[in-house]
Amino acid sequence: MQFRNFAAKLYAMTIEYPSSGWKDYELLDSGDGEKLERFGKYVLARPEPKALWTKSLSEKEWAKTAHTRFRPGAGFGKAGKEDSGTWERLRDMDDRWTIRYGGGPSFSLRLGLTAFKHVGVFPEQAPNWEYIYHETAALAKAGGRAPKVLNLFAYTGGASLAAKAAGADVTHLDSVRQTITWARENQENSGLDGIRWIIEDAMKFAEREVRRGNVYQGIILDPPAYGHGPDGEKWKLDECLFSLLRNVERILAPENSFMVLNLYSNGYSAMLGETAVREAFRLKPEPGFRTAAGHEGGYRELQSGELALRDGFGKILPLSIFVRLKR
């Protein structure tokens, strides 16, 4: 039996947080399976399974500070039961309100109390918005025209607005009509226009773009663990992600382009995400790593890490992993 010696790279985890300059969002406290957040003028208490530690503030202080608190139902957290829960109003507040993001990009986000705990924005995504904005602006400046950017599983459109604010020709795709309507409202409130809206299954759309020979200078993916397309198509992250990445590789421009992958699924590490991207894009291995496989893809930069929030007491709450590729 023969053994090969492989040179291993030292992997340094990158952790990114929203800028302290974002005045309309703040994680006040976290612990005991919950998080206490300020969105603009309102404070919300919501479940957060990753907050395994003890709260820094007392229950009395939480109840005094929060305007509303999400109370999970018996099936909350189980597949297909994400909507089981209700909001308990503790102080007067509006059902809908607007906050402003003002980092590199500047746009408005309409928020609301949904039946499935979310409010229309994932604030830990702010570092991705910044990355998308700056990469898109650089491509627009270098190319002298609007880069084509595709946002898959695009939700209420924070990433789409960041790309549009930087001068992109944006295609925003989601399988839920109500979510598309919400994103369009965010576009209007932000004083932007021209985003292309598509209600479609992401896998089907990517496959069709491959057949058509269409390419994009930027592609953003934020897939859920489970989901359904508009015609009942089933999405399961473990089974579908790699196939989708292979199609994305075919429609991402081979030069002067970028891709952002975000994953929320528990059990997915940044290294797992990076390896999936490396294999799907057939990227060359790290220098010094000998392999018999035919990895030939070129790239200028590959980043991976975690997106996290830091509460007012310094506790770090990691929420998703990201992989960013530049060709």
C-alpha cells in the first residue's frame, strides 16, 4: 500500500459583523435560546437556537425593553412548521415600519411581523451587502457598463438593492410571490428602479440559463435548508446544492466576475462550503497540495467564513457561513 504526503494549509476562520455605523440595527442581548434586537425604533425578542449561553439582562429587563415577543407554537422549528407561533405585543408598535441601511450602499427596508418569526431582513447579511456593492461598483467602473447580477433565493432584496445601488443590471429571483412584492416595495422606498423580477424555481432557472448560454458578472445564492418552487418543486439543501453550484459555474462569467454563497443550515461549516465551491468550480488546489484530480479552474480570490452578530455585552452569535469567489 502506498501513501502520499499532502501539504495542508493553515485555515484561519474569518468572522464578519455589521458595521457599528448602521444606526438602525442593534443586538442588545442574547441567551437562553433568544435574542433581543432593536430594528429602528422598535425592540423585538425572538427565538434563537444558537444562543446557548445565559442572558446578560434579566427577564424583567427584557420584558420592559421589548415591544413584542415571538412565542413559538408546539411545532416551531420542525420542517413545514416554521409558521407555528404568534407575536405577543408588550408595548404599542406599528405592524409595519421602515429602517434604513447606510453603509457603502444606501437603501430602505420595510419590516413587518410575519407568522414565521422573521421580520423581512437578516441583519448579519450586512457584510455581504457591502461586498456585493463594492465588487459590483468595481466591475461597473472597469467595464464601463452595468454588470449583470443574478440574485437567487433573493427574499426581500437586500443584496439586490446593494447591487442595484452600485449600478448593476439586477435579476431578482424568488419562488414566493408575496416576497417579490415585498422586495419591489423596498426598491421603491429606496428610490431605485429597473430590477428584473422573476417568480421561479432557482434550479430550473439556472438550468435554463445554461442552455441559453447566458452569463452573469455576479451571482448571489442564499438557499434555505428546505423549500418549494412556485409549482411545488422540492428543494433540499443537502441534495440540491452541489448540482446548483455546478450550473452556477457555467453561467458565471469566466473573468471579472464574483459569486457569493450564504448558508444558514446548522451543521454546515465554512470549510464545507468552501470545499463544495472548489469542487463545483473545479478550482485549482492550494499551492503545495498535490492531487491526481484534474482541477483546472482559475480564480483571483476565494474567501470563506462566518457572519455573526455581537450583542451589547460582547457575546458573539454566529448565524451563517459565507463563501465568496472572484474570477
